[in-house]
Amino acid sequence: MRSVGRNHVHSTRLELAALVADAEQERSLEHEAELLVLVAVLGDDTAGVELDDTERDSLPLHHAAENPIPDLLRRHGADLVERAQGPRSYTRMVSSDEYALDTSVVRGFVSSVRAAITAASSPEEACEAIRPSFAELLADPNWLPPRYQESAPESGMGGGIGQWLLFRSGDGSLSLFSLVVPPDAQTPVHDHLAWGLVGLYRGKQDEEIYAEPNGRLELVERRALVPGDFYALLPPRDDIHRVRTTSPETSVSIHLLTNDTGCVWRHAYDPESGERRPFRSGYVNVACKED
């Protein structure tokens, strides 16, 4: 979360103008969340904020031609102040989104995903709506830098498997990451505790899918995956699996899931006994908050 203390009112006024314009244009929950904090800091004066020429010139070009404090704030400023209940209490509740890979491709994809989730009436419907843009992401050979396709000897998954965060929402309700599995390595049998889409970007994999009928772990399906293949996770269906790289080259899969997957506590399973244990995979490039 960017600093919004009263000693930063000049920059806060600029942020407010830009965020309100974005909120009006995109109806973004992210913008609304930050807007609430900014409104709380500036207080009741927000409805009358006017920018001087220097402040107006500092706005991005797509805002400069617009009224920097549009009708959205004038209509809802008082309500936003009331909802914020002061900057300190709301700042503790709101965290900003994190783009570990901050590119137009990732931002555009995340924006389309959020729109699909908002419009959908169920996880199944959301997954169907996201499929075309997810397929485009898997087919684009240029958007994922080599860094996010590297193995990680000290990873939480073991076997040199690297889990690289690309994006996660501030409220922990959405994450996008790459999972890098070296040749002949395999993940533990694990669950995700979230719905979403998983697809293969590079290399080849075998996937084993498990279920727990009557509380006992059973292997129910095996399938081979090649680049461009992807599938939906819709717990409790197909949520427990293990993947193994079968190609001479490292495999890279892309995961879009509705939690902060690397940092939530999940489960790993013993495939023989079915015993499960707490499991947190972590990310190679960002830390998880300590519990």
C-alpha cells in the first residue's frame, strides 16, 4: 500500500484524481479499495479538491484531458468517507495488488479475469469465460521472461521445483504464477484449496489425479500434457494431483487460482498411505507473511 499520510497530501491529491478517473472508467475493485483509503485521508474536503496547473500536468496523459475529480467522487464522496471509517482502520484492511511481473500482458490478463469472475454466477462459468484469454497466454512465447522459467534448488516443493509469483491480489483472492519442474522431477501429491485454471506453457508432463472417496486417497486418472493443454480445478473435483516432467527440457506450467496459493497452508499426501500433512509451497521470488 502506498503511503497516504497527511504529510504527502500533494502526491495523495494526484493519486486521488487518477484513481477516481480509473474507477469511473474501469469499475475496478482495486481502484475502489485504494480510493477508499485516499478519501479517508483527505476527509470531507475531497469533494472540493481542485488541482493546480502543476498537479494537472503531472497526471498521465489519458487523465490530463479529463476532469481530474469526476462526478463519481462528487456523487459518492461522503459515502466513501463513511465507509472508510478513518485511514488507520481501513488501511489495515486493504493491501494493494502485487505484480511481481508488471507488464501490459499480465495486467491486461488479470483485468480480463476479474471482469469474467465479476460477471460469472459460478466458478464453472468463470472458468469457461476465462478459457480464451488463458489459451492466448499459453500460446504467446514471449510474455514470460526466462527468470520465471528457472528451477529453484531450495524450493518448498523440493526437487528443484520453482514456484514463481507473477501476480497476487491484495486480498489474497487471486494469484497467477509459473511452476517450473526440472526433467524427471515431480511434485508431491498435493491439493490447492482453490478453483481456477492450470495449463502447460513449455515441456511435457504427466499428471496423476487423485480423489478421497470415503476418506481414502485413490488414483483416479492419468493424463499426458503438452504445451497449450490446460484444465480447470473445481474443488473438490480434480483438486488433488501430482505432476512429473517427462520431457528432456524443464516443464513450465501457468496457474491461475483463487487464493494466494504459494502462501496458504494446503495439504501434501503420502500416495501409499493416503496420510496428509500441512504443506506450504512458498514462492521463489517473494516471501510469505509469517503466521
